[in-house]
Amino acid sequence: MAENSTVQTESARLELKTSLAPGHYFFCRRIVLPDDLEESEIEGAVLLGLESISPFPLEHLNFGYVIDSEAKNAFVFAAYKRRFESAEISTWTESEFVLPDFAYALVGESKAGESLIIVSKHSVSFFRFDKASNLPAYFQAIARENDENYSDDIERLKQQVGKGVNWEACRVLECDGSASEDGGKIRMTAMDVATQSSVSSIVDRSRIWQLDLRDPEIIENAKSEERRNYILWNTVLGVAAVFALLLLGEILFGVTYGYLSLRKYWNDEQAPIVAHVESQHSTVNQLLEFEESDLAPYEMLAAINPYKPASVQYSKIVTNGPTRLEITANASSVSDANQFKTRLERFSKIDTVLLENMRPLPGGATFTAILTFHRGAFETIEDELKVDAEVASND
């Protein structure tokens, strides 16, 4: 559990270099985890949950997650890899962690019903919490347009979020990614705009790794290097203690120099491997011809998921503008496809549903469903937080 406190200046703390990714790049969602999961099963369950709401494979995304204090919910976030410039990605290897710029909102203490705005260099993000979890129930982010003054950016964000928020009680935090070592854990720091004071949260390193956006292979290499450095450093301290009475000054100097040289050697040794992995991912991403998207498919798919019969399986998803979704799918029978259409027509956010290319096949059928949503169906907080009362039954 993170601990909120006012930061006291301590020169002894080791500052960590953290790279931040713009918050408006990300699709975010809180998902419910299955009951009675073993600790070793949690990560797999989170990834399955992310895959179930994503029309794209995980290898095409930079993603992360955080688990709530009771391990009942997870907050997942994902962005297309191609949204990040190669020059930006190349700097990630020099950082201890690569996080979304709203990461502080996911590790700090929050209260039920609280609203929070995170301001960073590139974006302004809004979060709202409810009683079901200490993780956010709603997220919205926009890119900053004014580098000097973010007041106008916050006003634009409020217009997008819509009504239903007590803005006077909403906290505003400035976050620049400040992080430091604190007793084997990580202290993340932000600035409370209202009080002009620093606040911080102390988080386990394992939780920060879950938030890290880099590819799993790179994160595992970083963890291995951290473990090697920990063992080496403890060995060095042990040797220094044995010989401290005789050659304290000389030994400490030699050990420190040797450690820094060895760490540089390890970093140089890993650099070609990391560069090769990143080059492969970059090449694959450039060859794939994805349609331009602002992540609307995530919201559309998540919204219609309760209406999909278990016998209907998607095989292709295409967007055509901000309100149109075309789904090619397989069903156990033509009647199941028609049942899917009937359920969708009862959804308040959908304007029209058309079934095309219906082809009966041995043991099933294939069809294309063309959904047209009402314009603005996903733009306000009321739409995001409302659970439609007309969810289709399985009868």
C-alpha cells in the first residue's frame, strides 16, 4: 500500500531517472479479476482481461497495469507502439523506469468519490474514484496546447469530461516523474497545486515494474541487472568491512571505481541486444498497415461486450470513422447471429445495426455486423460511468 506524506528534503536519497509517456496516448480501463486467484495467476488474468477488450494483439501495444489493495480489480492502460517516435524509445534504455505520466494517480492514496487531475509536460489527465476499489473508475486525458500555462488545458478537459464532477473539490497535481530510492522502495513525488507543497507515495519496486511500459523482455533484462547489482554491491560492502581498519580509504575508492566500471561494461554488453530487440519491434510495427484510430474500438467493444452471445466469436474488427464499427464474426447458427443483432438494437448507445454477408456453413455461420453508434456516445463521464439497464439476457 502506498503511503502519502509531505516530502522532506533528504540529500542522501538516490534520484532515479524516469521517462514519462504522454497520458493522452493511452486507453485505460478498470477490470474485475476472477475470485480466488493465486498470486502467480494474477498477471496472467490481467493480460487475458486486456486481450478481451483489445482488438489488437498485446505485442503491438505498450501497456502496464496496477492491482488494487484487495486484488479484486486491475487498472490496465495501453497505447499503440507506433505512436512513440524511435528517438523517444531509444532514450528508454537509459532510464530506470518508463511510466505513463499519470502514474502517480495509480500509486497514491485515494478516497471514494474523489476526483484528481494530473498535469504533466505533455498532457492533462482526469481520474475519478468510487467505493468499489482504490483504483480509478473513470479516466480522460488530452494533450496540452499551452506549454507555459495549463489553465486553458484544464478547462478543455473539463468540457470533455462533462457534468457531474465537483470541480472545486478536485485535486490538481503537477507530476514530472520525480522518483528516488527510499529504504529499498521507490518514492514518487508530485506537487499539490492548491497548497504548493510536495506530496509523495512510497511504492514497492515490484509494483513499479508492473507500470513499466517497455517490452517484457527488456523489463526482465532490467530486473536481472538490478539483481546482479544488488548482489555485487552487498559483496563489495562485505569486503570493504573486512579490510576497513587497514586500507579503508584506498579500498573504498578501488571498489567504487571497479563497481562503476563493471556496471558500465554490463550496460554496454546489453546495449546491442536491447537495440536488436527494439529494431525488430520497430520493423514489424512499420510493416503492419493499421487503420488510423483514436482507440475508439476499445470503448465500442467494451460497451457491446455484455450483449454478445457466447456462441459468437469475432474474427475481424474495422473502424470507419468515430461512430462506425464493422465486425466480422462466426456463430454457431444463423439464429445466434440474429439474436446478437436483436440484443444490440436494445443498446441505448447504438443507432443502427445491419447484418451483411450472412453465410450458413456446416456447423455454424459467418456474418458481418455493421454498428453505427450515436454521435458523442463516449464523450462524457455520465456515459462512461452509467451501466445500461437493458443488458440482454441469455434466454
